[in-house]
Amino acid sequence: MLKGKRAVITGGGRDFGQAIAVWLAREGVEVDLCARKITDVKTTCDIIHSEGGVARGYECDMAQPDSISRFCEALLHPQKAIDILILSAAQWLEGELEEQTPAEIISTINSGLTGPVLLTQALLPGLRLSSGADIVTIVSSCGIPQFTDSVAHPAFFASKHGISGFSQKLAGQMAKENIRLTALYPPDFEITSLQASTTGNERMGENLLNGQSLWETIRFVLTQPRSCHISTIYFQGPTRQALSRSTP
């Protein structure tokens, strides 16, 4: 059901952004991805090309509006739709408020909030060309009200609460145009392997969420009939902080 579609993925150079780019390409999706470092971009594209997939990579810093503009200009074509937009990129920041510089705080908020907002706004013409587009936002449990069990910096929490509000508001607006928006709120998770599959033999709370499970959730969302709009998905699972407390 995904074969032949075109996806744009931010943060596609490593970690989950890289994994979802590879997994989408394996479904026959044409992938456009970006990352801050062109070497990371090339690594992901090489993996996809080696498996016979289609991928194009671009250097883009989601904290810099000019960089975002150049990325979007390269993506938009009058006759080429964007069917899937995955908002995955976000700068990680941890520690107490006074432990980080103003520059790091600004970069964290820009990359996790301002950048995705500007990118989505700029790519709307391409999304509207699709017969039924999907926007998937990887928010994080740090965007859930009253959640605090994380070593993330307050600025990271602020960016995630902001992108959560943006996603909730935009979901209602875009639904009128047959564009679905789904916000995911995973706890800490890990990518064990691009080949790994979930076994189902673990007990709940024993380990971090596997990125494969997050991908399977996204795939489920993307393959639903257009009459089915799953706007919000929360995940139950331990954080790294919680697991460290339980370790003898």
C-alpha cells in the first residue's frame, strides 16, 4: 500500500530518522531525506541504494530558516506530490536550566519546534498535490502534560510541548483537505538493528521500547483507509532514568 509513494524525512542521517528512511524505502517508497551533516546523509542514501531503493539526500539544519528554505526549494515540483512527511529531527539537550548556554537553548527550540513548523508550512503545496497525504510527528513523552521523568533539559521539554500543540491544531485544519496528521509520543527508545524485528517475549517495562515497534506503528497509521484518522498515539514504557533507578 505504500509502494510508489514519496516521503520526506527530517533527521534522516542517523538513529531513528535513518531507520525509518530505510524501512520506508524497503516498502517501495521514494525517499527524500535531510540531516545536518552531509556525510550522514550519504550514509543513509548508500544503505538504501545498496538495497535497490530510491533515495535523495540533502544537507539541512532544522535550526536555520535559510537552510530549511533551500531544502524545501529542492523538494517542491509542480507535478510531484509529497505523500508522507516525517518530522523526526530534533536536537537533544539534557541537564538543569543553568547548565546550558543561551545558544544551545535557542538551537534546541529552533530545531525541535520552529524548524518543523516552517518546513511544514513550506511543503504544504507538495502535500496538497497528493491524493491523500500524511504528516507524522515524532513528539516524545516529554511533550505530555505533567510528564517530568527524563533527564532532558527544560528547553527540550518546551520544544516538545510546542510541537505537540502545533500538531494538535494542525491536525484539525488539515483534515479538511484530506491530509492526516498523527503525533506520536514515545518514551526513550533504541534502534537495535535495521534488520531486527520484535520478538514479543519480553515483559513490559524490562527494556526500552524498540524503534522497530515505533516503525510498525507508523506503518499501521500510513496504511489505514483515508476514513481512519489516528491523530494521537501514546506509548507506555520505561525511560532510561527509570531503568537506571531499578538497576541494582
